[in-house]
Amino acid sequence: MDLTSPVTALPGIGSARAAALKRLNIETVYDLITDFPRTYEDRTRLVPICELEVDKPACFEAMVIRAPRTSYIRQGLNLTKLAVADSTGTLNLVYFNQPYAAEALEYGREYCFYGTLRGDYSRTQMQNPLFEPVERQGSVTRCIVPVYSLAAGISPQILRRTIGLALSACLPTLPEVLPRSVLESQGLMGAREAYQMIHNPPSMDALEAARRRIVFEEFFLFTVGLLQLRASRRAESTPPMKNLSLARFLAALPFAPTAAQRRAVEEITADFARGTAMNRLLQGDVGSGKTLVAAAAACLAVQNGLQAAIMAPTEILAEQHLTSFAAFLAPLGIKPALLTGSLSAGEKRRIKEGLAGGTIPVVVGTHALLTEDVAFQSLGLVVADEQHRFGVAQRAALRAKGTSPHLLVMSATPIPRTLAMMLYGDLDVSILDELPPGRQKVDTFLVGEAMRARINAFIRKQAAAGHQVYVVCPAVEEQEGESVKSVEAWADTLRRTVFPDLRVGLIHGRLKAAEKEAVMADFAAHKLDVLVATTVIEVGVDVPNATLMVIENADRFGLSQLHQLRGRVGRGKEKSYCVLFSSNQNPETKARLQTLVKSSNGFEIAEADLAQRGPGDFFGSRQHGLPQFKAASLTLDMALLKSAQEAAAAAMADEQLPKDPCFPALRLRVQALFRGAEAP
């Protein structure tokens, strides 16, 4: 048996249990030993009976002072009662449908119990506590018990037993993947010891040491993979472009590019002339003009007989890009096409034929670009927008449709450097750190409910002036016990009682794609005065006529997300505003929101967000661009991430690495980690 063996190779794992394990994404022995506990119950601390707290699990030692007696209440229900005591007090125990307790618990003998006290001030008892004789080595008491995620058909006991079998089977041959020099310099335990201890920790200190080793390993492997990707991509040969003049493109622009835009275009031009495939991240704040830079890159590609493909995460954004790219490229005789899932079969066929035949030089699309039947005659440039919504595998799938095409990925989410290295360590970076002329600062205000009437009057004033308003709520529908605004209920309130004379629209993520498209189209066409929305409009259509953003329960959002939402307004010539409603009086929360009031610099806000809330706030735990680490947390382990990145860079630069005994296993693990993308 080895790490790649199916779980059915283990005793007691048949097809039914294997199917249940598959629901936990466990299919191999390696999947089992890397199914790390989500938390632990520390049962090592013994509490005297007098200190037991209601509803708080605890371990205690006591003697049985009243022999167990079982009574049969009705068919299918029996009750076993007994009393136990220590030097500080007595306690009644009750077991439901566990007659074995009456046989196992002996009068006058001491046991260690683990359970939760139930009751009130007048009467307490403990129901169904686990127990073991005090003289026996603890397996359910006086130990640290791992707690795993479960699925139907898999109990905690079954999963712990199955993981134990997997550890026994493969630990003796588990290869070490970290170089000896790294283990020594970082003070890390070996792989076999770490994997044993993270599932069966003898102490909390040992658990922390094991977790530190495994978290470091995950970060180290990922960083090595990114470094290898970067090295292999830089080695990809692609014919250098010869015609790199942008004189006609720049002459056709209705405005002068900013210095930051010119710098980014120069960096891209240098990449195109180099003879190796470009892999560049274009990072810029909301409204910094990334589309112009991407259009310039597409123009250069077309001038050199190549095609360009621009991939956006939503149809709304794809259509917006089509309009923007057409405005920049049409004066040069370059007509971009659109390919999305909602097009008719005939339109899709026409676009695909044009791409395969080379008659369509530039295409803007969604994930529809990734389908197997989309082929290009000469794909030379791939642009992926809102990169944190696409994974390495997705951008690689689009690049595979050409021969070493250049890659430009764009992100409007300002990311602190440490996180950018984690997400985009395989890319060169260009930053747009200034706004184009004409983009105004959006005045931002933090207010409470006392200002509700004045803000409603201000909304009405904006509408009367012919402008439009976004109102963002954190929830889709009302939830019992929650005091947050929901789009459905709040939109209904605004329509019926607050603004019955205004045109109020509603949009949220649960609507069908066609419904969302229709609502956004109506808002863009000024068929709506007020749009009540969730964060679905965080990345959405550009509506220059929208001058006011009102965000309800602003304390429920991260600063970076609030900054993104604020970026939906201030896109036209009129003065724009953002109002943050929050009734949260927590001083830290108020200080956090004041950061947004004081600053309009997305990078400053991102740094504050990272310091105050951790990186999970940027993307959520399941964003596609983030690796799905099994033990590591980008919120908790930033210091360890930095150490692992430095160690990985040093190891990759060490000519002795291929001679280290760990090297074959390290190479295989990195390849497995990046399988589906471009294997390092």
C-alpha cells in the first residue's frame, strides 16, 4: 500500500463507506492522512465536581457511590441512573438506552468521565458521559481528541479509526519533502512525526509544533511551484513582436494616458519584444484605467498578426469590456467580438468560426472561451480580468489554445505585497497608482440611524437632479434574530413607503443570470432611479450617472469590499458620495470604518484591512484564485508564510537541492499540487 492507494485498500472500507468518504473529498490513503482535524477537544484538564459548569464539556474523576439501576420506561427506551462523587461533591449521571453502562460501571470503583453538565440552579445532572477506569490509559478521557468534518455515513469514531489505519499503513514509508537544511534552520520536526502528532497529539505544545511543520510545508511547496512556474514560463520561447509602435493608438485616444498607464504599457511592450511569453499582473485601483492598458496590449498583438482574448468573470463585465475595447480599437479598424453563454447557437457558431479562421482579431468573453470547441488561428495574448475570480488552471486552459501566448491578468482589488506574492508569485507586476484626469474623489460619510431622514432626503435630491443611487444590503432575505438589512425587504419598504414615486429596482445573486442582466441593463439605461443590491454589483456595469452609494450595515463588510463598492460611483462628471450606515458602537469597528472615510487610496485601505481583519476578508475562504490549503490559514499564518517563501526562494537558488534526499518526493508533490495547471 502507498499514498496513492484507494481507501478501499484499507480493512473495513467497502464501497458504501468509500462513497461516504468521497463526499469529504477523500479517495486515497494520502487524502485520509491529510484530512486534518478542524479543531480539537482538550480533555487533559481534570475539573473537580464542584467546579463543573452548565453546558461546558469537562473531564473529572469520581467514584461510583450509588450502584447503577436500569429502568424500562417504555418499549425502545430504558434509563440507567447512578451517582458519583469526589472530595468536592456528588453528581447524578443518566444514560439513555445504554444498558451496558449498568454492567461496566461498578459500585465503589473510580472512573474518569467526560461530559456536559445540564440543568439549572435547582437540579443538575450529566447525560451519557463517556468514561474509562482511572487506571487505564485514556483514549476518550485525559487526552486531546481531534474533531473532523463529517458526512452522512461517517461517524467520528469511524473516521478516527480509518485515519489511524491509514497512518499505520503509510507512515513508515512517508517521504520527507523538505530539505534537511530547511528543517534545521526552521526548527521543524520530521514529516512522519508531524503527521502522527497532528492526528494524535500527546500535548497542546506537540500539536502546535506538528501544525507549524505542516503549515510551513504547504506554503513551501506552493511557493516552490510558483517559482518553477515563473522560471518555466520565462523559458517559453515565443517570436518577438516587431511592430511595437502605438502612435496611431495614442493619437486616437480622446484623452492623454496617465504616467502610470504609460509605464505599464512600456513594461508590456518590453515583454512583447523579449522573445519569451509575458506573464504579467496589472493591478490598479477602481477606475485607474486598466482597460486602456489592456486595449493597448491587444492593439500591439493585432498589429503583429496575432489574436487577443479577454476573459471576464460575468456577462455584465464582458459586455462592458466589449464597449470599452471597441471605443479604443474601432478607430483603428479593429472590431472586437463578444462570446458568452447566453448568445444564440447561431451567433456562437459565427464567432467560433471567425476565431478559428482568423477573421476575428479580438474576442471578449466569459468562461465560454474555455470550452473545447473554441479554437484560435493565432492566439497571441490572453487577458484575464478580476484575476482573483479565476484559478491558475483556468487561465492556463485559455493559454493552451495558443502557442505560448502572452498573459496579462488584471485585478481591481488592491492587494498588500505579501498576499500578492501568495496569489500571483508566478507573475511580474505592473501597478496603476494614479487615477485618470476627471475622476473625482468620492466624499464618504459614516452615519447612524439618526441620520436616516436626512439621507433619504439626499437620495430624493439626487434623483430629482436626474442622477441615480445604489443601496447595498448585506443579506438577500430577512433572517430571524438578525438586525441586518435584506435587499428583498428593504427594496419593498423603499418602494411602498419611502420612495413610492421613484423607480426602485432589485438585484441579488440568487436571481437568474438573465434577470440580473436585465436589471443592470435597466439601471444603465436610467429606467431605474434607485438600485437595491447585494455585493453582486461590486464588479458590474459602469454607470457614470450614478452619484450616490448607500451601504447598509457597513460594519458587516470588509474595508476592501467597501472600497470596491464605493468605486461604482464617481465615474462621471458629477460630484459623487458614499454613505456608510452603521449602528455598531464598538470602538474598533468605528475606527475601521473611519479608515474608509479618511482615505480613498485602495492600497492604503488594503493594508489597513490586512492589519485589522486578516486576508480572509479580501477574498473569502473559497475564492478561486486562492489555493485550498488543508492546514494553513492565510489569516492566522502570515508570519509562517513569509518564512516559507524566503526558505523556498533560497532552496530553489541552491545548486545542491537536486542532490538532497527529499528532492524526488518534493518534485512529485509540487507537480501534484499544480496538476491541471501548467506542471512545473
